[in-house]
Amino acid sequence: MVHTAIIGLGGFGTNLAHRISDHPDATIAAAVDVNRDNLERAADTFDLDDEILFTDAATMYDASTLDAVVIATPPAFHLQQIRDAFDRGLHVLCEKPVVIDLEEAHEIADLAESTDLTLMAGYQRHLDPAFREGYERWHEGDAEPTFITGELTQDWSHHFESGTNWRTDPEIGGRGHLFSVGTHVVESILWMTGLTPTHVAAEMEFYDDDERIDMQSSLTVRFDNGAVASLADSATVVTERERIRIWDEDGALQLNARDWGRPTLTTLDTEGTETVRDVDHEGAEGKFEAFIRAIETGEEPPATVDDVLRVTALLDAAYESARTGDRVAVDLEVES
């Protein structure tokens, strides 16, 4: 039985708590949240005793016997929380974005390199069968991506208008919508294609005077094989939509999703004929299930620190480009 603590019981944390509770080989051994209402709601939902509920992690660690930690707090807290868990010999599943910037990504990479403990990033697209078909196409076949488009839209207007949500506070949320949500598209493309980005030119509309919290962005990314990607992200559109299309010499693969639902998968042949593919989403493994499997087998988890380094390097360069107006080289020092 994997005795698991969960730190952060907002929306993501509660979803993961359901996964822990449902897993036959895991149990919620402790829960941490600074918000007492969240703790009380979790206690009712998961039938948790008061003695395993905490408002700070240090007290929780002193009082608990654990094997693993699930981190579902805002990004600014992740580095220290991962370090604290590793110091106690605990496996970690951390929600995305895992780090604030590339400096933190390298620090976490060094931590992961120094231990046999599992560190899994919460990029769930690595487990989605539609996205996995893209990964297999460009990692197991001979085709090489040549042109890529991707976009994601969502409505954060209520956050921007109120100015009270942590997502608009760079000291807690780190950066804006591209960093927090658009990262799904950026990271998925990097993971599926295996391409190495070399340069990016970006434009952003910022919420804050310090130009840290973006509301809309557009990126042009150049890869080492000569491929080009055109990516767009908006937090000021009334509904959630997502689309990725990746072309190669055999045609293209297209993924579409709406309202955070499961994506449809369409392939295009060299004549442009579209075929909608059947995708078995019901049989897909969940994040926590994959995390437990990695712990039990010692195998690499589906989303690793290398994935974190790659997406963070590209995002760092994109934000620098948007602030300076220059085309910026991507500082990527990991294997592609």
C-alpha cells in the first residue's frame, strides 16, 4: 500500500484525491491545505479523519508515515515542496507547471539526478491515446514533422477583472495563461514530435505593467530540423477550444478538443483526405495510476524532468522575446 499525502486540495488536488482514494494499492495518509474549508470538504468527500488533516506541510511530515506526495499547489511553491519531499525519501507527482523558470527546472533536474525516487510531472496528455498516437508516429516511424500549428483558448476574464485570483499574482502563479494553460499545447507538441526548438519569436498582451502575466500570445518557433510552428494562446475568449495540427511528408495528424473534453483524432493523407480515427479513451491510464506503476516497477514515469526542462526552456525564451521584441534562442541543454 502506497501511503500518499496530497498537498493542495483545490480543483486539481481534489481530482487527484479521487484517484488516490479509488486506487487499490494506495491510500490518502495525509492531506494539506491552507484553506480549512478545502480540508473539511475533503474530509467529508473521502471520509478522512481529522488527525490526518493539516494546514502546513511541516507539521504533516512530522506526524505522518508516508511513501509518496502529490503536489497540487500553485507553481511558485513547487520547488520547495519537491525538495522537502525528496529530503524525506518520498516519491513525487507534481502538477504542471512544475517550475516557474528554467533555473528552477535545472535545480529540480539536479535533485532528480541525485536520487532513485520517482518524480513525475502532471502532463496528462502523455497518457491520452490520441496524443500517444502522435508520439508513436514520430518516434517509431520514419516521418519527420515539417509544419505545426496549435492554439488554445479559454476565458480568464473573471480573474483579470477581479485581480484577486492567484493566477494573476506572479509571486504565486509565476506567469500568465500561456505558462499555466497554454503549456499543454506547447509541451504536447514538443513531446509528440521529439523536435528540438532552436529559436522563438513571440508577441504577448500583458495584464500587468511588469509584463509577467500574459492574456494573449502568439509564437513562431523554429526547430533544428527546419520545421516551423505557429502557436497561439488566449485567456480572453468566451470558451475553451484546443487544436493541434502537425504535418509531415505523409500528411498530417490533427487533435481537437472543446470544454476540456477528450480530444478527437483526425489524420490527413498526402491528398488532404481526412479520416476521423476511433480512440479508446475509456481504457486510458490516469496520472496517479501511472505514478503508482512507476513507483512499483522502477520504470521512468510518462512525463519526466526532461519534459519539464524542454517546455520551460521554450517558454522562458518566448516570454523574453515578447518583452524585448527580439527573436530569442532557446537555451536547451537536454537530450531531444
